[in-house]
Amino acid sequence: MPNLTGPHWRKSSHSDHAGECVELADLGMSVTIRDSKDPEGPHLTCDRATFSAFVEKLRNGTCS
């Protein structure tokens, strides 16, 4: 049975073992991002298209 109490947070398999990473949650039409060291802190939420464009820029090395 799925957990319906909140977003399902996940961390990249490429993340640092010391916890130096971000976590993502898929909210359907948007994605939310948080600092894994501060899960109760602020979250950044953006629509899926914006997040996809951001990830693509990271992959291409064109994010400044």
C-alpha cells in the first residue's frame, strides 16, 4: 500500500555517502527538491518542464 501522507523523497544513486546531496519528490505536474541534511527546511518546487531543462543543462555542462 502506498504512503499517502506526503511526497515520496528519493536520492540519486550517485549521491555522496556522507549525505551531501539533494532529494527529489515527484508531485505529478511538478517536482520538489530539498537538502537531504535539512528535510524540514525549505523546498524548491518547479514544473516538470523547467526541472527537465535544468537537468539537461547540468548534463551538458551549460548550467551557470
